Amino acid sequence: MEILPFGGTDAGGVQRLHGGIPAITLSIPCRYVHTPNEMVNAGDVQAAITLLARFLEEAHTGDYAL
């Protein structure tokens, strides 16, 4: 896992709304981002789906206070 040192998503703004709303961004490695030839590895997409599904199954058990 890594934290992007630059760039951003709407999650950054959402996180600061109303005193803090928990937000998460799940990124998939991508080549040629923002072009008509953008490419991803199908295995990375499947792994992201699996990770998100697992998180959603278990999210209610954690304390995600800011």
C-alpha cells in the first residue's frame, strides 16, 4: 500500500466536510492514465474488487473515527 504524494480525488474534499467524514479511495495501478489508451491489469481489477468487498463485509466492526 502507498499514499500518493501528489494528485487527489473528491475524497479529499469530502473528508473535510461537516467536521470530518470518513472517506477512502481505492486506486488501481494504471498505465497511460487519462488517455484513450488507458490500461489496467485484469488481475489488479479483480484484486481491488475482492479488497473492496472484504472491506464492506467487515467495515461495521471497526472504529473509523477521525
